[in-house]
Amino acid sequence: MASERVYQEDAYLSTMEATLVRHEGESGLVFDRTNFFATGGGQPGDIGFVESEDGDRLKIVGTVYSEDKEDVVMMAEAGTTLPEPGATVVLHVDWKRRYRLMRMHTACHLLTVACPFPITGAAVGEEESRIDFDIADAVPDKASVTDALLELVAANHPVFSRWITEEELDANPGLVKSANVRPPRGSGRIRLVCIGENGSVDTQPCGGTHVQETSEVGEIHIGKIENKGKTNRRFRIRFGPVPA
Ligand SMILES: [Zn+2]
């Protein structure tokens, strides 16, 4: 049984109980279910701590998928004593960091609406995120993209996810905005992240964590647009108002 990825159904669950199934390597922990997001799709994995029944706290320094991509592996700080399989513990996500990543990740989706070009790369960060676009023609300017982003934030569109089959995705190739990254296949189902009523603002495959309403993204701006190759343009999103 693969670890249940609770963060895919409820991104706001910062604390929950889980049972340790096994160790992986020197410091990896695999639980029956977890609210810790595993690194993927440009979003970094969660950090936080695991609280045992007697109140001991074990620091978690990162979260990744197992090699076969089935399990979520939470990495304990090196050199610490791990709980034994069967132990029931409480998982605490570093919520301040995760919520910033959720806001930033949602902002990245909004940028693909404000800037509708094929995506060649993306990375979500706590302070700054970047998306690379393939833009052969005139590149939109920072100010107009920032204005379009803030309009989408202010409109407070709902953000939600739903699952489709791989066949449904094949029948709708336009859903995939990434030029070189295909959504992971093999499980038979694909998670779509939708913005707006019925996904009218944006709908694309994504396994990440997002906020529930676009207003939660808050104030953001385009900090920089860089040339990274002939038609590759790197857009950087930052929190806060446009610097004076
Ligand atoms: Zn996403």
C-alpha cells in the first residue's frame, strides 16, 4: 500500500496523526498517510517535525518520493533515533513555509494565464518563483503582466482540484501547458488543478499544493524578466508591492 497523500485532498491540514510503516535508508520515514508534500513539479518538499506519543520531537528536513514513486519518504535529521514501525505519531508541517509555497505555487498558475505561452521550466520558492516560457514574438512587459496578475488575485477566483483518467487527458491535449514536461502517468488518473467557476480561468494537470481562493496569493509582482536562450524568457514572481 502506497502512503496516502493527504495533502492532495486537503492542502490546509497542517497537523495529523499517522502510523509509521517502515524506515527507508538511514533516516527516511514512510507513514501510512501523510500531510507532508513530497518534492515534485517544481515545488520543494515539506519540512517540519514528527511528535511521538511521549512528546519527543523529531525534525524533518525534507520530503521526497521513494524511488518507485509509490511512497512519500519524510527525511529525519541525520543521526537521530527513528521511531519503530507501528508507532503512532503526529505529523506537523512547517505551516508558515508551506503556506508561502502554496501562495507562490498558485501565483505560478496565474502567471500562465497572464502570460499564455508554452512553459519550458518552473520552480516554486518561498521568496521567489520562476517560470520559463518559450516566447518567439514580443515579450510582454513587467508592468502589464503584474497588473494582469493582481487582477486575477483581486477577482478571488476559487481554486480546486479534480481527477480525470489518462484517456480523458489524451482527448484534451490542450490542458498540458508545459512544452517538455508531461504529467506523470501509470496510475490511470491525473489530477487537474482548476481556477475559476468550472475551471474557466485555468485548468491544468498539477500535483502540487495551492490556496483555495486567488485572493490568498496576496500582493505579488514580476521582479525580473531574463533572456535564457533564443526564445526562452524567465519570469520571476516575488511577494510584495513593486519596488519603488
Ligand atoms: Zn500547481
